[in-house]
Amino acid sequence: MKFLTHNFIWKMLALVAAFAVWMNVASEPDLATLLSVPVEYRNYPKDLEISSSIVDSIDLEARGPSGQLRDLREARLAAVMDFSTVKAPGVRTFTLTARELNLPRGIEMVRTIPAQLRFTFEHRATRSLKVEVPYSGMLAAGMAIADVSVTPPELSIAGPESRVAAVQKAVSDPFDLSQVTGDTQQKLTVFIPEPEVRFLSAPQVTVKIRVRKTR
């Protein structure tokens, strides 16, 4: 009994304030909203790679009190995909639920677009590629290329096994011959036309050209 009467006035004020907040929320109309939510990935498999398209965001349709929906746009929501169950290569489908979104209390998930995400997992592979150097422009009259050296001559790449195997070559930006007046070198960036494959070191080479006079 003493517990109930101790600071009785303050307890009643707190109860009234809580009731007022509840009434304010309860009296708000229920609305729906559609917003874009980023997708985050947890427990990524150590020795596997995704060879299919990686989704970076989804659309969420949510319903709840208008005030909470306004706050929802300011909240740092994310759809968290947990890959802890992925242990081997293959196709895996994940259904998006309210659990992946961790929505605030009072907010209901109506749907997500898309409703499911499907990924193809492959073993990670690596290999080395010889770097090809194209040329642009022309040497001045009376000059010819005597020798070309590329450092490093090869670069290592990594990615999903099938994507790495599909890469035919690594090509640098063109070496501009029109500005060459003698032995020279240029640092060039190297490109591979496979977005799922990456370089394991800086994608750059130093190309040295030695020229000779032809007349």
C-alpha cells in the first residue's frame, strides 16, 4: 500500500501524460506510404561470390499512424539479408518480411517490391591476365617504336568462378603516341568488361616506349 501512495501525485501525472500520448497516437488516422529502403547483407559467405545481380534497394509499402509514418522517413531503415545459411554454391531465394526490416512498433508492412530476392552463389576464383595496351594517335614522321615494356605485365583478378573464366583480356587505356618525341612512359588504368570481377591490386600499369629514328 505504501508503494502505491509513495509519490502518488507524480505517478498520477506520469499516468495522465502516458494516456495523453496514447490518445494522441490512437486518434491519428492510419495512412500508407511507399519509400525506398537500402538492402544490407550480413554473414556473407567467406569463399563464395554472388554471380547474379545484386539488389541495392527495395520499395516498402507501410501503414500506420500519420505521425509515425513521417518519422519513418527520417529513420535509418534497411532490409537486412542474412546469408548465414548459405554454405555451398547454388541458387537461393530469400523472402522479405517485417523481421528483415525491423519496423518500429505500430508500423505494419503491407508489402515490399520485390517481395523476394534470388541470388546465385558460386565459388570464388582468381587468375592472372596479361595486359594489352592499345595506341591512339601517330608517331611523328621519321620515328618508329623500337621497344615496349609493361609493368606489371599481368594483373590478378577475382570474382565468381564463371565470370572470371569468361574474361578474355585486360585492356589499358590507349597510349597516346601523338605526344611522343623520344623515349617516354605513361601510367595507364586497366579495364575489364565484367562488372562482377575485380582486380586484386591497383588496376594500373606503367608503359615505357623506346623509339628510334627511321631516317
